[in-house]
Amino acid sequence: QEQSLLERLAGLRRRLLEADPAEGAVIPLLYRPFDVRWLWAHPALLERGRWRVTRVMAGGQNLGLVFSRFTRGAPYRDALASRLPVEFGVLASRVSNRCSLAPLYLEPAIRSAPNLAPAFLAALSQRVDCDPLPEDVFGWLYALLWSPAFRQRYAAWLGQDFPRLPLPHSREPFLALARLGRLLVDWHTLPPPPPAPAPAGEDLLIGSYRALEHYQIARRRAHRPLTEADIQAADRMRSAAAATRSLQAEIDRAAAEYAIL
């Protein structure tokens, strides 16, 4: 009976594809950290397309925060910036640790309407004595989420629920962390990378993945030889890992200097 149902569903999908094979589009998708694949975004092929979010991220002109609700006792590494739609397991292979994607803009063409709660923006504006740019708000949030000091201090809470971040007490610490966070976003969304420091051999841990290791293993399992583009992407990951460690140290120094944490 289960097989019969699956066969009927497969038949329905085939008919939908035959009726309108041109529907949808082939779009880039962030499959795993730094690993961009191609997706045929046809409703008949996707069980849960999450079209409201996929639509606003598909053009690559938006910015979104990928995060998990809890890490079940594992060290917190579950934050990643993306300019693309993401796959369900982009941060972790465990189904129970699925990720969410929060776009910065629900209408990317209308940059004046960020996806930020008005009450939060009002409280933040009062603290920093200005109307902060949405990208700076994102950068400040991202810097804190990648701060080793923040992750260590709130480790127990980060393992149980969504991250909760302190508001800055004045403009200077906000702008300092916003600048560092925006640099980190540039590195984590990859192409094209900023001028690179000397690449390090270390990998970057994001969610439950070692980004470079997973990238190479996935291609070996598919018996796929590395192309020139693959090699360049791997080199960018090494540079991103080195830049991330350097920026994390700067973020922690700024957080200590301004007594943010």
C-alpha cells in the first residue's frame, strides 16, 4: 500500500512536469557551508519549497541569517550568512537540528523595509543615538554570534534555545562590531573574496560540518574530479578560515574594550 502511494505521487509529479516543464527556474542553492549547488525550483520536484523565503533569496541580492534553535549539547557553531536559498540540512546532518533562514529584506528591491521588528529597531536606535543601517544591524548580530567569548559565556543557553544578544550601550561599540561583522559576512558569502591573508591549513567548523573537508569528501563520493572552479573554491575556503580566526580575535578584543559581554 505504501509503495502504491509512492508510485501515485511519482506519477502525479511526472504529469505536473510534463504539463509545464518550463515552470520554475534553475537557481543556485547553498547546500552546505561554502558549497553552492544548482536546484531546479519546480513545485513538482520540491516537497517543501518554502517559497516565501526562497523567492526573496533566489536573486542573490539579499542577505540572510542561517541559524539553529539549539545544538543539543554540542558547542555552538550554528550561525552562517547566506545570499542564497539554503538546503534543509545546511548546518547539520541531524534532522532534529534543522536550520532556519531569516532574510534581511522581505522585498529585496525595497531596501527601506528591513525584516527587523519595529520595537527592536526603536530600542536599538535609542541606544546608538541614530537610525542604524540594516546591514550594520546584521553585521553587529553576526559579529556577536561568531564571537568565541560570546559562545563560551552563553554556551549552556545556546545549547537549549535561540541565541539572545545584548543590546549595545552606545554608538561606538555598535559601529565597531558592525564593521567587523560585515567583513565576516563578506568572507562567508564567498565570491568574490576580499584580498586574502596568507591561507591557513585549518578548516572552518560551521554547524556540524568542517566546511573544506565536507566539500572535498562530497566530490570524492560522487567520483567527481575537482575542476579548476572547485580548486579555487577550496582555496577561498582556506582564506576564509584564516580571515575568520583573525576577525574573531578582533571581535573579542572590541567586545572586551567596550564591555559588551
